[in-house]
Amino acid sequence: MTFAADACTFDWFFPGANAVQVRAHIIVEGMVQGVGFRWFVGRAADKLGLRGFVRNLYNGSVEIEAEGDRSAVEELVGEVRIGPRAAQVTNLRLEWLSPLQHPTHFEIR
């Protein structure tokens, strides 16, 4: 019996073994400061097992850099588009990047 490792997926035995790792740079605009937005993003990123950071920018927007499984990053983007109850997101800019693979956790700055 011949077994071709490159012709199969290992998700059934090692969940996430074939997950594509990505990094996203996100700028969120609107009423996103002073409403708990960074804490909202931090909790969501931790729940999804992502690495990176979130911080306020001087122009009133919020910057997020998130790295991990593409599906988890996409889920975070979906949550960020809505934001916490008190926030009002008017624009979201998203740039997909190659992963750095050296952040070890998600940081609220």
C-alpha cells in the first residue's frame, strides 16, 4: 500500500494543520475611540487565537494588525466591521500581508 502525503489533508488528525497563515493590516474609521473598541478587538482576537496588536491612531481611527489562520482573521474582520455597541464604523481599510510569525500574543496598545 502506497501513501502519498502530499495528496491528502491532515485536518482529520491534526486540526488546522493545513490552515493558511496570513497577516492583515486594518484601519477602522468612524466613532471608534472612547467606546471600548480596542478591548472589543482584543477579546475577539484572543478568542480566535490571533496574534498582533490594536491601537488608537492620532487621527481618531484604530489600527489593527492580526496574524493567524486566514479563517480566524476573516472572522475578526467581520466582527470589527460591526464593532461594540457604542461604536459606529464608517470605513474599514484592509490589506492582506505575509505573516511575520514572531508575534506571540495579541496586544492592546
